[in-house]
Amino acid sequence: MGPKQPSPPGPVREARAAILLGNRDRAWSVLTAALEDPDADRAPLLALRTEILIHRGEWVAARADLEEALALRDDHASWWNNLSFVLHHLKEYAGALEARNRALALSVARRGADHPKVLRATADRAWSHVALGDLDAAEADLRAAAEGLADTNEVRWYAQALDQLGIFLLKSRHRAADALECFDRRDALEIKASIILGGQVLREGFDPKEKRIFAANRAAAVQALEGEN
């Protein structure tokens, strides 16, 4: 008797592997075929297919898949987060905020309010508040995220939170000086954001894409401040 052969991967694992390899068409075929099985566990299949729809920018179809998935299983924070993202793109901001709140409630129950991932999600929720015109709630979320992440080892996430707060202060509050202060605090973190393994520096500071975005945001604040004087 030969060695036992490994069981074939399920459709979710197979599709996830295809997505990681950049073959979304293959992933789509696997998921769609699996959904034709009347006995399939539809919720995870639909939720994963939504990621492909989001990548394609097919927001209405993504919403339909996510709403069906969540009707079947409503305890996945990541699915609620994706629904919030989709509804935001559909300009359904109240629904986007409600979905984000559902996601945060699940995350807090699972991880605690001070967990770095919860704090990042809190910062993301701010933009639903901005879209609805509730700037005080947005600022409270952004400040809570930045202050909470300052006490963690997640240096890059802390830098990103300061960047988001600076963008908000610049564009929504029109407070260029305060925005620039956030960007200065963010930039001071760069050396701490280096990736060091075994004494070898694998990446120094922020990654190049981040550096370009951060520099552009800082330049906008400087320009706005000069225009005030």
C-alpha cells in the first residue's frame, strides 16, 4: 500500500492560491463552479468572490455577493469591512458606516479595543464620518487610532495613522499648521520603520511608495501654510 495521497484543496483554498499567484480569472472559475453545488457552503465562496469583484470595480455585484454571504453568516468582521468599502464606493455612506460599526463591534469583542488592528479599523471608519459631514466624530476616531498605535510596536501603522490625521486636518479642517505637525511626527518615525533581520537591514525606513505619498501630503500642507501667510 503506497503512501496516503494528500486530499485535494477545497475551492476556497484553491481560489485563494490562484489570487495570490495573480490568476483571478482562475479563482473566479473555481468559485463560480463551486457555487453551482446545491450543498456548497456558500458564504465563504461568495465572500472570496467579492474580493475579485472589488478588484474589477464591480461594486453592485460585490454588494450582492457580500450581502448574501452576511445573511448566511454575520460574524466575520472582514466581510463587514469589505461591505463598508463597497458601499462607500456606491456613495451609500450611512450604510458604509453601519457596516463598519458592525465590523468594529466584532473585532473589539474578539481582540479588545486596544488591539492594533482594531485601532486601524477605527481610523478607517473616520472617512465614513467625513462623508456624512460628522467631522467631530471623524477627528475623534483618527486621534484615538493615532494615540492608541503610539503605544504599540506597529511603527508603520502609527505613521499611517498620523498621516491620515494630517490629511484630515488639512483637507477637512483646513488647519495646515496642525497637519504639518502630524506629518513631522510621522516623518520622525522613519528610522524606526526599518526592517532588520539578523542584524541586516532589509529595508531602511518607509517603503518607496509610502515615502512618495507621505512627501506629497507634506508638500500640500507646506503649500497651504504658505498660502495663509
